[in-house]
Amino acid sequence: MPDINPVKNNLTVQELNRRSSLAESTWDKIGGSINFINDRQAQHYQFNLNGRYGQVGVSALTRFDGGHVVKGNEEVYGVAMYNGISGSSGTSTIDIRVIRGGSDIGSLFGTLPSIDFNSPNDAKVIRDFINAVDSSDTGTTLPTLSGLASTLVIGDVLRADLTSVMTGAETVNIIVMTRPR
């Protein structure tokens, strides 16, 4: 059976007047609004590395900007990565690791998101896995998800690791978007 179309649609006083009958259209509006809310509940985990991070001799950074504790059973529905100033060589690649019970159980990604030195300043990578919508600039790699992305549980910790560093680059961040499951 198909879902009711998820649309934000406010109810009117007349539709809920005690003397009027609840019409099928009112229930469609209620169902559509509930589906709209359910589909758009979101939690964002953001990791930032502001300023010059691509200094000569730096090849990777583990645990940058701390970790984020998952607050419920969640699934990843999107990822966005941004790089402020493009460097002179190399690629900046970020991995999000899942820590469960103190052990690293693996990466959220099958393919890691990355931005290389051929990208423009203010380059971004955006992937919405649920709606199959992408936006990316030249010199970027869109991520794919591993099986872990649909099995985040309360108490998991998400940790960001910069696995490769673009020389001379400034400001990089990644946002992991989740919703309840």
C-alpha cells in the first residue's frame, strides 16, 4: 500500500469544528502532515577543522573536533563536506568511524568523500541518499554508504578522521545527517 504524500498542510478550524464531519480530505491532510514530519526528522553531526589544516608534513588527523554520541537508533540519510580554500596539491578525504562499546566497528562509508586541489575555493560535496539528490563541484568524490549507515544505535560514537590532507588547504568540515529508525 503506498504512503500518503508527505506534504506540510495545516488544518483549518472549520475542518475540526465539532459540528462538522471529518471528511476524507481532512484525514488525508493529517496523514500527509504526519508523513511530512516523519520523513524530515533530522539530527546533524558536524565536524569542523577551521583555519589552515593542510600544512607541509601533515598527512592525516585522527579524531578531529571530538566525537558525537548517537542519541537514539538512527540511520544516515545524507552527508555534506566543505573545503574553504583549495590547496596546491593532494586531496582532503574524511572518514567517519563508528565506535561502539569502545571499539571501532568500521567506517560509515564504502567510498570516502573527498575534495582535491583541482577543486575551486568553497568546494562542496552533498549527497542525499534517501531522495537520490547530489550536488558536487569539480575535483570532488561523492561518498557511498557502508552497511553500518542503517544500523546506528543509541550510545554509538561518530568520530571524524582526516585520512589524507590537501597541502595548503584551509577549513574543512563534514556534516552527517541522520533520522530515527
